[in-house]
Amino acid sequence: MLRDRKIRFLLVVMFTFCFGYCQTTIVSPPASSDSDSNTIEWIKIKESVWIHKSFGSFDGKTYPSNGLVVLANKGVVVIDTPWTIAQTEELIQSIQSKFQKEILFLVVTHAHDDRMVGVPSFQKRNIPVYSTKQTAKIAKEKGYGVPSPILDIQTRLSAGNVSIEVFYPGHGHSPDNIVVWLPETHILFAGCLVKALEAGDLGNVKDADLLQWELSVKRVLSRYPDAEVVVPGHGNWGKLDLLRHTIRLLITPND
Ligand SMILES: [Zn+2]
């Protein structure tokens, strides 16, 4: 009897231990860069141009988001902020430790949180934040800070040995979306106007104009036919076929 009880006790202990252990093993998240992680990723496109990849949520799901870091002789230019304040702080500190250069200015490509939520982190360090008038107006209404509205339909900014051209092609993903062209490296940062090849739909279309969007993408195609690299707002970078893929999604949005 006593022996039976001992065996039962041992079985309970073993079961509890195994269950606890197995459960822990099963529910452990996979080792990957994940959602709530505040860690940004760096993707090198050319010697002087990097993607800063951050993570944020939309409709309860986690998505990656792309911005650019452009190195010039006089300092660094940042295109769009990461998707959270914490990741923006990390980006600014990483730029200082990785490149030992000051940030000359930030360009934001439209007034959505994945482009602008980190603006206060730049402004509190007195780093200029540039946008178009339209973006500045929407940003003010949405509480994303107040960028300097110095950009026009087409503006070329100088950052020492590097030029940064911005171009407003018309309404697409949002009424104010602009693209950024780096003439020396032939890199086109197309932002959320353009979808990655792996994107099967148009993503967040709450501020989109589904009729104008195609024409706006075509304007970018005809203006920058010699783009060698195209960086979308979300997903993998590629070539000009990302623009043609976006047009296909617009023509057959349910594909
Ligand atoms: Zn957007």
C-alpha cells in the first residue's frame, strides 16, 4: 500500500515535471526577429545606402517597414522613421555608433504612423524634418509633429556629395505620398506607393485613391526608367518590376 502510494507520488512528480517542461518547450516563441521586438534590422543596398527595417502592427498583425539611411560626406540623411518611438531611438543611436556621423535631416514620405511616428525623436535633437505642405498639414491634424514643409512637387536637396530628389506623382496609397530618388546610386525609395513582389494585395487602402494610383505609379515609371533598385514601404526591395506588380494589383485587386 505504502509502496503504491510512493509510486503514485513519483508518477505525479514525473508527470508534473514533464508536462511543465514540455509545455514550456511547445509554447516558446520561435527564435526570430519578431513583432514587439524593438530591434531594427539593417540591410545594405550599396556602400552608402542602407534600409532600416522596423516592425509595427496594423489590424492586429505585425508587418515589417522600410526606411532609408543615406551616407554622405557631410553626414547622414534618413528617409522615414521606424514604426515605433523605441525603434526610432534605437536607429538614431545606431547611426551614431555605426557611422560616427551626424544626421543632417529627415525626409518623411507621407503622413502615416509607419513613416512619421518617430518624428519627435528627431525634433527633440534639433534635426530638421522635411515634408511637403500637404504632408505637414495632415501630420498636424493627426498629431504626428510639425515637419518643415519645404518640399514641392519636385525638389532636389543637397547633402554634401549626395543629392536627394523628392517627387510627388499624385494620389496613390495616400493623397500625399512622395518618392525619393538618389541620382548618384540610381536607388528609388518608392515608399508605400509601391508594393513588394511578395505582396498579394494593396495593404492599407483607407486613404488610397484606387483610380488615380495606377497613373501615379506610371508617372514614377516614366520619370525614373533607369532605377536599378526600388525600395517599397514594406517587404523586399527589387527592381522596376515592383512598379509593374503594383499596377497589376490595382487592375486586379483580388488576385
Ligand atoms: Zn501609409
